[in-house]
Amino acid sequence: MKEIVLDTETTGISIKEGHRIVEIGCIELENLIPTNNKFHCYLNPERKVSEKAFEVHGYTDEFLATQKKFNDIGDQFLEFIKDKRLIIHNAEFDLGHLNNELAILGKKKIDNEIVDTLILARDKFPGSPVSLDALCKRYRVDNSIRTQHTALIDCDLLAKVYINLIDQKEPTLNFQNKDDDEVKKINDLEISYFKKVVIPTADEIKKHESYLKKNLKKNFF
């Protein structure tokens, strides 16, 4: 199954205040393994970035003014996510902004299947912090590169968190691009396991029982 891990950065929080998207990042997963397919773009929001948003992602008005507008990449973005499940942390926010951009162009809302990892995390860890940083810490995902919020870095971290959230072991091997001879060599490897059973002597058993009686509570014996 193909899925898209998606994140956006914006000029601010509220659509009602006219805030727009300044960055979209997408990473494709196939059977939970990242493929080489990515979608990434910076966008000219045609308005100023709020101070709080600038503190989050660091994109200046001058930099964004030189980028494409959503109208220039809208169709390409829709084609990239077509018929794929979307994995988003706090989906209400990102979808709200994406659907707003589509509405401006007179296009339909996104109707893909959605997995909101924020909801998954709240259900799994009620009462605990469930920000992306908090989940990285919980699952020991190295997020030291995340000095500021950027869409592609957040997607990469979220992909690793998502795999842990759904209790799947993170895949580390991908043989999709290996030729048949290489895969056969791996399959033909013989792996031996050695198990040594150590049997304690009578004296060791006696000393162990003496230790337990001396150090554990009396009602155990």
C-alpha cells in the first residue's frame, strides 16, 4: 500500500485571518518503506509571514516572494497524492489550509483517506505530550536536525514515528532495487545460532538459596 506522509508550513494559524501555505512536503511510503518519491515546494503566500510563524520556520517574506504560487503547483500536488492514504500530524490544520488553497482555485476538497497521528498518539498515550518532538523522544527518534520546523524534515521524522505508533517494526532493508543475484546471495546465507546451557553445581544452588533467604522478605519462604 502506498501512503503519503505530509506536512505544511504557513504564514500563521488562522485561515479566517487570511493566512496561507508557504511550504508543502510529502514523502511516499510503500508498505511502510520510504520510496524515492518526494514532493516539495516553497510557495509565495502573497502576504506577510506573522512573527510567530517566522519564529517556527524562519522563512522570510523576501525569500518567499521569489517562489511559485500555489496555482503553479496545485495540479502536480494533487496528482502526487492521488488515491493514496495521507499520514498527517494534526490533520485538521494541514487539511484546512490545503483545502483553502484549493477553494481559492475553485477546486474540490481533498477526499483521500486520512490517518491523523495526533489522534493515534492521544488514544495510545492519554494525558501525555503528543507533539512530534515528544513522540520522537518517546520512540528514541533522533530529531536533533529539527532546529526549526521544515516540511520535509518533519515528514521524515513523522514517518519514523508513524511506524512506531502502529506497532510495526521499522523496516531497514529494501531489496526492491537489488538484482536477483544479490537477493539470492542474501537468501542463501547460512546463519548459525549457538546456545550454551550452563547447569549450576550443587554448591552454587546452595549459595543461591542462602542468598535469597537472607535478602528477600521472610514471607517468601
